[in-house]
Amino acid sequence: MKKLIYSFLLVFLLGVSANTVSAATTKDKVEMTTEQKIQLEKITNRVEEIRAMDKSNMSRAEKKELRKELREMKKQARGMGGGIYLSVGAIIIIILLLILIL
């Protein structure tokens, strides 16, 4: 009898959570302004320049600076693009719930 109750409870909770998850992920696409488009184009061009470079003659410090620059540009591009990101805490909670359920 306990297993039957737990099974119904599990099905109910999964049904409710599936609706809220799908409702949360539907997000209107944010239009970028012309300034953001120009900035994104500059970032893209710079990344292509870095990829085309011959890095074999560079010192470690120069390579490190390029990596830093690429990381900063990646952060800027992500900030402009929007999107849905899950925090580490949310992922841990989801995993724990899945472990408890299964």
C-alpha cells in the first residue's frame, strides 16, 4: 500500500514539476540594440584574429594574456546574448531529487 501511495505521489509531483519547468523555459527572444550588435561584431572579429595568429612564437605570458582576453570577451558575449543558466546549487538539488526518487 505504501508503494502505491508513493507511486501516485511521485507521478503527481513529476506532472506538476514538468508544467512549471516548461513554463519557465519559454522566454521571449530579446532583441539586441545596434550598439550591442556592433560590439558583438567587434568581439567576433577579434576572436577570429586571435585564432588566425601564429602562437608558436609567443611567450607564455603573451599566450596567457590572449587567454584572459578571450575569457573576458566570452563573458561579454554571453551577457549580451541572454539565455538560461542553471546555478550549481540548482543542479545539485535536481540531482539529489533524482537520487531520492530513484
